[in-house]
Amino acid sequence: MSDHNGRRGGRPGTERAAAERAALAALGPHVTAVGDLAAAHAGQNAAAGGIDQARAQAAALLEEARAEGRRLQDAAAARRGQADDDYAHRYQGAIDLGWTPAQLADLGYPGPGRRRGGRARTGAEQTATGPDADRREAPPDGDVVPAGRDPIAPLPALV
């Protein structure tokens, strides 16, 4: 006698379950390989997204560093401008007391229109130190105070 599926003998549910188990056991390594491949593909997609995110973060960090660099340079230029203004004021004070530009130059103190050291001023630096800043020159040695001279010591009395 045959069952409704045309099979002969045995219990239909038991035989079917055994066949399915045998088929799954035979296909198991194939199914596992496809599952592993799907997991690796998902990891590959996630890693690609990580590269894009890293690029965006790197670009943001570079822009922050550039902005900080500009801020530091602007602050240094402002300090230099203040120092230049103070030097010009004190130089004029020495002239007002009777020193000549030649005497001050012999002591190592150039006129206030001459910068010592540093780099050429940018537009922002020139604005920070006044309209005459673009005419300033930097002597080659870069020293602000002559070697061995105490920058705080008072100037010698005029003779």
C-alpha cells in the first residue's frame, strides 16, 4: 500500500523527516560557507563606511589645526605689533631726551621703522601695527638687543 505521496512502506512523517535531516546534513557545509560569506561581505561594507568616516574626521581635524595655526599666528603678530609700538614709543622718548638716531644705532637700537628678525608681515599683521608697517625692513642679524647688552639697563647719560 502507498501513502498520499506515493511512497511505500513505513510511516510517512518519519521517513520524510529522516530524508530532510540527511539532505540538511549533506548541505550543511555549503550553507555555512554562504553564511560566512554573507558575514564577511557585511564586514567589508562596514569597513568601507569606516574609511569614509575616517576621511571626514581627518578633514575636520586638519581644518581645526589650520584654524588654530592661523589663530596662533594672528596672536603672535598682535604681540609683535604691540612690541613694535612700544619700541617706537620708547625710541622716540630717547630721541626727545637728546639721543640721536646715530648714537642709538651705534648702541644697536635701529629706528622704529626697522624690524629685527621675524618674517615679512602679512596684511593682517600690517593692519595690527599700523599703516607704516609695510615699509619696515628686517636687518639680517635678527637680534633685538645687541649681544652682551642688558635690555633693561638704562641708557647712558648724554654728554
